[in-house]
Amino acid sequence: MSTRAGRLLRDRSGDQRVTNIELFFDLVYVFAVTQLSHFLLGHATAVGALQAALLLAIVWLVWAYTTWVTNWMDPERIEVRLLLVVLMLISLAMSAALPHAFAGWGWVVGTAYAVQQVGRSGFMVAALRGPLQRNYERILAWCAVSGAFAVAGGLAGGPARDVLWVLAVATDVGGGLAGFATPGLGRSNTADWTIEGGHFAERCQAFILIALGESIVIIGAALSEAAHVTATMVAAFVVAFAGSVALWWLYFDRSAGASARVIAVSADPGRLGRSAYHLIHPVMVAGIIVTAAGDQTLLLLPSSAASAPAAWMILGGPALFLAGHAAFKFVVWRVIPWTRLAGIAVLALLSPAADAIPQIALAACAAVVVAAVAAGDRRASHLRCR
């Protein structure tokens, strides 16, 4: 590898720390997650939920592909830092356009996605040498295809936009699963993706915190904007906060640190990074965003029975998070997470009662279910230590 290319790479002689510029880069995605939760609230239908999921996939892929880059490249180098700043600017424009992604600003979302995916990959091809360069040559070829779908979708209207953007997302997800197999360039193996596992895990944990931060902002803002604070509203405030704490506890109390240690010593960290983090973490993020949207409906009308969309968000958000966390535990430890599956079943059993009890009671039940799963983890851990 040339001297110029080598100096842009991280020094792997010690622990790889998350840098300030990476955290600064993440601030754009705080805004993006806020936009997604507001989009879901404004489009509380089955079609709206699917469109919100598609937009989350677009946002996540842009962020995750950049995280792979900063795992290899040193963000303290001026070239890499400037790359991140440019990507931030484009991501900020994309995030601003998200509420109107399926209206007049679709071209902004599609173009921003394509420019970031293609531009970032092109930078890596120019900056690297050796196996990593060949890997990014393949990625660039796939991103050129996904970028074409994204731009075409942004320029199209109606259902064609949805279809083309699904194809863009499927291309970038499928590329990773296929090792970015490209005619004339071969394919990559996950063993070639020599990531530093601890850093990659920490970056994905940061995105979970970004999403949880959005739920905290919604809870606090709802109380702050209330004209009259009642006892019921205070109780709903506490219930919503407890639900966010339960989600945080379930992920960070045990599995976050333990999984980071697993990937850090893995013989094939690229494979685990692709499956457990790149593909599964956005499911948990989706659960947090849906829960945050449910918190907003709860705090507006805590004493009213939940409408069908509100019940779906109040119960479906935690269920989605539990499903993602169950998949995460299975991939990392190869164990069947029965407690999470049981929690999903209990949440499903609560759905028939949604129109018969106040939203605050429904949200409290959902929070208790997640808390019970987290408590079961802690108890099991203590029993194993005896």
C-alpha cells in the first residue's frame, strides 16, 4: 500500500476510539430521526408506516456505509475529516427533505442518497490500495446502480418512486450480502472486511442512543408545551419516560457491552458487523422511533382510548424493538431469546384491549413488558454467576 494511502488509515496498534468528528457527524442524524418520527405521526396509516420504514432504510444505509469507512480511515486526517463534513452537509439537506420525500422534495432525497453512496465509495477507491481498494471498486459499482435507482425514484412520482427507492435500498443491502460480486472484479469475503469490532459496535450503539434521545426530546417537549399540566399528564410523562428507560436498559445493561467484546475478538468481525450490526440494528432503531411516535399520541390524550394507529405505535414500537433485539442476540450468541419472544406475544395479546382502556394504561403495560424482559436478563445473569 502506498505511503499516502497508508497514512489515511487508522493506527491499529491500540484501541480504536470514536473521534469527535464522528460524534459531530452523528448530530445530523439526531435531526433525521426527529424528522422520521414526525413523518410517521403525520402519516399514521399502513402506507405511511411502510414509507417511513423505507426512509429509515435510506437514512440508516447512508450512516452505516460511512461508519464502515471511518472504521478503516482515520477521521483525524484532514482528507477524511473533509469527507465527513461534506457528507454531513448533504445528509442535512436530505434530512430536511424527509417530510416531503413522497411529495415535491423527493428529488432532494434521491439525489442526496446517490451522491453520498457514490461519492464516498469513489473517495475510498482513490484513497486506498490493495484488497480494500478492490473491495471499494466493487462497492462503487453497486452504489452506482443503487444511486441510479435513487435518483430515478426522486424524479418519478407516485408508486414508481416507492418501487425505485425500494430497489435502491435492496441493491445496497443485497450488495453486502452478495459480497458485492461484480463482473470482472470478483467478490469480497467478510474476512476481507478487517474492521475493528469494538469501534464498529460503539458506533452502532451511538445510533441507538440517538434514537432514544429523540424519544426523550418528545417526552420533554410535550410536557413543556402543555397549556395546563394535570396529574394525568404527569403520570403519562412518567410512563413514557419509563418506557424509554426500559428500552435503554434492555439493550445497554448487558448485551451492548458483551456483544462489543464478542465482535472485538471475533475471527471474522466483518461477518458479525454485517449481520448483527449493519442489518439488525436498524430494526431496533425503528422500534424506538415508533415508540417515540406513540409517546407523542399518549401525551396528547392520555385518558382516551387508543385509536388503531396509536395502539399500533404504543404496542408495536416495543414489539419491534424486542424482535430486533431477539435477532441480535441470536446472531451474536446463537441462543434462542425466549424472553423476548414471550414479550412480543404478551404485547400482541394486549392489542384487543387497546380500545377499552386509556392510552396511559396501555403504555404502562407495554413499559412493564419490556422492563420485565430486562429484569429477566439481569436475574439470569446473576444466577449464572453463582
